[in-house]
Amino acid sequence: MGPCVRRDDTSAWVITVANSNPLQNITGTILLAGAGKMGGAMLTGWLAGGLDPRRVAVIDPHIAPEISALAAKGVVLNPDAKTAGPVETLVVAVKPQMFREAGAKLKPFVSDRTSVVSIMAGTTIASLAEVCGGTVVRAMPNTPAAIGRGITVAVAARDVSAAQRDVADALLRATGAVEWVEDEGLMDAVTAVSGSGPAYVFLLAEELARAGVEAGLPEALATKLARETVAGSGELLHQSELPSATLRQNVTSPGGTTAAALGVLMGEPGLRDLMIRAIAAATQRSKELAK
């Protein structure tokens, strides 16, 4: 938002600059249901990004000490609907298996003016609207959100206003990048690729270290090499504008050691086939959770 020019009582022209931080512009109550790893990471990102703690309420039957400590800053813990007052945005971060039970308890906090932002895997917009009410944004973040490097994909119901979408975007963007899609049907594959994706990368580090031990390296050294290689390669991928295929080719000398290894990984059957099957399995499971 650009500068705003106004005339004060002394007839002098005064230039004021509107606050460009969307989190600081939030004036309603944000209710977070579920302050586990992902919900807690989001809350940390909100407060670090400038959201007024007095705008935040948290509902969780097992609040961790670090979340409880935020009460001293103004965060309200486990309010009832009357204490919480009008809720602008309800962020649902409970486990999908608990949603039917938890959602019924959250419904009293929701009015026709409340936006419900869900980060639960396999939980549809229709299910959220039925159980909680409100206007619904369905989102899928991933665990690098804990360090501000997450990627979230979101889809909004048709009755979500532009202002509600802006608030949802600000809350989701506090933990990393955000991509919006128009087709909710894409969310199962999104969950399989980016939602579950960090586990695939961690498995790569795990198995790379294991293979190093099999090749004769001490376990501690193999683990260190695998972790730093995966982390460093990820950061290079993040900072580079080159396609991942080009970065791979840049490491690979014809007839060299990398080419020998890639001959195995890219053979038949190889990593490509395994990854296609893995993503298909995760996508199918996401669809099953929706039922």
C-alpha cells in the first residue's frame, strides 16, 4: 500500500505511510484450534511477523509450556465462545481423525462473518462448512514451516471475500511461501507432493547415510555427510534459478562416479517409478481421508 496524503487542521499537507505489514493490520480475533507442531509453528510465525498477541486465542486440551508462556504477552488460552468474542478467523490445526469431535466444539465460535482456515489433510471444504460453518479456506502447509521455509497451497470457497482471503494469506505466509489454486481437486496431489514431501527428503538422507556405512564409512561420518549434502543441495536448489535437471547435469561428468550412481537410480525400475508410485499412494490415501 502506498503513501496516503491528507490535509491536517493547520492546512499543511502531511504524508503518512500506511502499514504494509498485513499481520499488523489484522484487527479481529484469530482463534487457533490445535497448537501442536504445525499449529505452534504458525503461531510462532504470526507473533514474529508482528501480529498483536492480544488478537490471538488458542484452544488445545494439552497446551505445551512454551505456548502457555505466551499468555503473559496477551495470548488467550482455552477461552469459551463468550470470552473469545467475535472470531474473525478460525485456524483449524487439529489431526484430521479428531476433526468431527473437535469441529462440533468449535462451531459456537463461528459466525457467518468468520473465515475458517483448515490445514488438515484430506478434509474437504464441504466437510468443514458442514461441521464448523463459516466461509472456508482449505490449505496444506508442510513441516519446514517450523523454520519459516514452508510451502503452503490454499484454495478458497466461492463465498470467501477478498478481505478474508487476504487475512488467510497473511496468516499462511508467515511460515513461508503460499500458492493459491482454484481447483480443490488438486489438494490431494498437493498433500502427496509437498505436504508429505519432507518425509521423502528425510528418508533420502537416512538411506544415503546407510549406504555410506555399507560402503565402509564410519556411521557418524556417513550421517554427517548425508545430512549436509541433502541440506546444502536443497539450499542451492532454493537459491538457483536453474531447473533441478540442469543442476543435476552440472554435477554429472560423462563416465564419472555420479553418472555410475545415476545409472542405477534412473534405471528401470528406478527412482522415477518409485516416486510415481509413492505419490499415487499418498494421493489415494488423502482421498480416502476425505471420506
